[in-house]
Amino acid sequence: MSAQPVHHGDGGPPPLPRTQNAVAAALPPADRMEFYREMGEADETELLGVLRRWWLRARLYADPLPDDVRTDIEAGTAPGHAAGAALRQAAADRETSAGE
């Protein structure tokens, strides 16, 4: 048995590499300058988070959501849990179950 190839022909946006140049190229000019500013001010512990946040934003531009949904996501008021909070909770749950 072999793995099936993944096809990106579903009409969605093409894949976007998670590189600084690819993200910058996918952003509108006004956002691109803000992206470069944030990347330039980030220290080594913040760089990946800045790149990831802007990569997600670039994906939103490539495959736009309805305005109200996009506004909620950017404002942090969309339903669900932030990935960081979910990861912290999972780590805490693992620690609790390891101690039992």
C-alpha cells in the first residue's frame, strides 16, 4: 500500500512557502512594509512567530474570507481557541496524566 499524492487542484489558493520573501511578495504593498518592520524589530525568539502570523495573513489575502469573519480573526475575537492556548492546555494535560 502506498500513500496517495496530495493534489492542490481544488480551486483554493496555491501553496505559499513559509519564507520571508514569499510572504512579502504575497502581501499588499502597505502590509509588506509593516511586515518588514516587524521582522526587522523581532529578536531571535520572536522571528518565527512574526513570520507565521504574517504568513497566515498572506493566506487570507490569497483566499479571502467574508469581511466579518476576517475582521473577527484579525481582532482575535473569532470563535475557538488560540493555538498557543490550546498547546499550553495540551502540555498541562500531559503533565497531569503523567503524574497519575
